[in-house]
Amino acid sequence: MAPAYFAIPGDLAAPTGGYEYARQLLHAVPALRHMQLPGGFPNPSEADLTVTADLLAGLSSDAVVLVDGLAFGALPERCLEPVRAAIVALVHHPLCLEAGLSAERAAALTQSERQALTHASRVIATSASTAGWLATMFDVPVAKLSVAEPGTEKRARAQPAGGPTRLLSVGAVTPRKGYNVLVAALAGLVAQDWRLSIVGDLSRNCHHVALLRVEIENAGLAGRITLEGAVDEARLESFYATADIFVSASLHEGYGMAVASAMAHGLPLVTTDAGALADTVPPGASLPCQPGDMPSLRVALARMLDDPALRASCGAASWAGGQALPDWHKTAAQVAAILELLQI
């Protein structure tokens, strides 16, 4: 069988959903060989592009290369035109939908990703929502598109520890996750007894993290909101296992792996309906609100904090939905089948 590679930028151990997807695929598909790309993507230097172009051009014509979308959408023509291997793009969400981009950068990424996608023999999206964006925004033919949702491990149901209501939000602290909106919403709920843990990488956007710390301090919430940073798997599991409510204020999600994990623990949800979340979260599991809509988020949080019966009802729907989510074995089998179609 022809060789198959998985080209992934940066540190494979990075604590994000995209890298977890990559780690799981490499573990479950032994024939898939890790090709490490430079870590500058999606904002590569000229040196990063030169290294990447050389790596891709060095693949044989009978090879297949799965390229992670964090890099793929930022690759210019000169990196892709010489590639002889069959290219499969893995897209978690279009790069131009990352919050905090200037209009010029978003437009450049839109054009770059549209052009790069014309070089892909197949495109794998991690949700039907993302596949829809690729078809409508980037003119990817439906025949080239496949969906392979992330897997979700089965977990024991959460057992809250009592005391103040424990709110949990998980994801790297970047503008797209909407933590500033969440802080503003909670600033109006100081009469309720709650604590919020934000678990996620603090190194992705240090300027944004600094601004968020100031917002927390100015809101008088420094004693209630904790930025936990990135944690190991055991510690993350302990946060899920003892939470009362899971909150996602995200402005866009290509799938929402943290929300899926919350469902696997049977946590009641307060989420936006951003991107794929409207499809991932089952009816009755969440009090949904519009991305960036602070007043509606505050109302939803207040309702969930004040109503134990509502929390129980949403938790039951969340648990039922979590049990129906695909596992990593199914995800890996879907990706492997797509790669095999292109192997000689």
C-alpha cells in the first residue's frame, strides 16, 4: 500500500482540540506517519513556507498526505503546485473565521484557503456545519467533501461537590472563545453564589489574556473567576467530574470538542449556537444564545443558576446526547477509508 502521511504544524502535544484530533488519529491509524511542519502556522514565516514546501515536494507520487487545516489554508500556490502526492485537507474550521483578525488578514486567509482547497483531492471536515461553510464560502465540490466528527470518550456522570455552583469553561484563551463576553455576563450576577474555572492554554494570545485579566479585575470577579491554564488529562477530567454547569460563549466552533466532553459527563449546558454547536448540542441540553450577545448569555446563566430542576432536566438531555456521540474508533475508520481510496 502507498505511504500515508499526516502533516501537522507545531507541537503535537499542544493542549487544543485540533491537536487532540491529530494525536488520536495517529494512535488509531498506525500506517499514518507523522510529518512535523514548522510551528508558525497559520501565520508562517518565509522560512516556515520553504521548509513546508520542501517536505511536501519530497513525497512520492504514490503517497497520500493528510494536511491539518491550521497549516493547509495558509499555504500559498508555490507550496502546493509542485506536490506530486495526493492531498487530503483536514479542516476544523476556516481560518478566516478566527475572531480578532483584521479585515485585511481575514480576506487574505479567505483567498489563500480557497486557492489551497483547489489542490486537495479530498477534503475532510470535522462537522457538517464546517462542510457547509466549505461548500458555500470556498466553492468546494460536495463530491470532494467528507465529514469525520471528533470522537468522544465515554465518561462517568459528573458528581458536583456542593458549595458554590461550579461553572466550567474549557478552551484556549483566545478572542474566538468569547471569554470577555462571559466575564461581562457574570459581572451582573454577583448576587448568586458561583465560581468559574476557565481551563485552557494561556500562551496562544498573551495580549488577549492580559486584557481578560484586567476585565476580570475591573468587574470585581478576581475571587470568583480563575484562569487555570492548560492542564493534564487527569486534572481536566477532575474539572468536568465536579462541575455543576458547563458554559461556552464561543463566537465560532468547527465542532466543539469541549462541549461534547461536557455532554459525556452529563453536564447542563449554557452555550452559544455558534458554528457546529447548534448541531452538536441536542434539544433540551442547553440554554442557547447568540454568539457575542452578552445580555442573552446573562439571562441564560441566571436561569440555570437559579433553577435546580432546570439544571437536572438539561443535564439528563446532555447525558443522553453524550452517549450517542461517535468514539475515536469510528472517526479513525472514517478517515482511514478516505485515505485508502486515494492509495494505489
